Amino acid sequence: MNPEQARLLRDKTRGNQWPRDHHALGTRKQHLIHFGSHDAEQLQQAHQLLLKIEGLQADIGEMANKLWVRYDLYDHTLHGIESLLIRAGFALSNSPLYRLKRALIHFAEETEVRNLHGPQRLIKKSQDIYSKAWENHPHGDHDDTPPDLRAEK
């Protein structure tokens, strides 16, 4: 089970459904997928496969082994799209540069998706949190002597 499937299962069991009509700022993504071979027929087949998926746009790139994909993080991730292509028998470019680039994108998108689920941080309340923590933290100006004995010194 990949992280995308696990999130969907978790949300279904919790009853949390993402609003389909609401898109947060920065959730629209566009990436270039590099294939291992320069076979134009393979690229056309991959393009046709991706066009059948709802919420995913695919365009053939300038070169014979590249495919542009556009999607929203509420619906898809690059990792999920690449997993679909690999399961369908397509070979992605396996050079160290592209593997590193894909790993970085996968990490960034996974983090963004996880943050979309989390509660929004209230900026105005953050100062109160730090103030209360400071009040309860011993910071050297506290006298442990009971108040009634302080006057006798």
C-alpha cells in the first residue's frame, strides 16, 4: 500500500473528505516525466493512459521521451502517477539525476499533502503560547521562599 492509498483509506474511515471544489494555494502541480526509451509509440500509449484519469492533464513534451502532467494534490501525486505508469509496464528514466529529482518531488508533495490535512496554525495566538510557556518556565528570578518568610530577612 502506497502513502496515497493509505491516506485515502484513513480519510474514509475517519469520515474526513477533502472538499473537491476548494483548492488551496499551491496545490496545482506540473511536472515533466522522463521515460527511459525514446520510443514514440510508448509515449503515445502512456499519454492515452493518463488522459483517461480524471483530474489529470497530460501533454507530450518537446522530446520523444518526455510527458508533461498537471494535477491537483487533492487528487493525485507524482508518486501515484509514476506508480501507475510502472505498473502498466512503462520504463521511466533511471539516471541518478532523475531519481534524485523524483525523490525530492515525492518528499515535498507528501509533506504538502500531510500539511493540508493538519489544522491551520493561528498566527495571532502563537505569542500567547510562548508567553504562557515563559511564565511557567523557571528563568532565574524566582524566589522559592514563602511570601510570609520573605519579610523576615
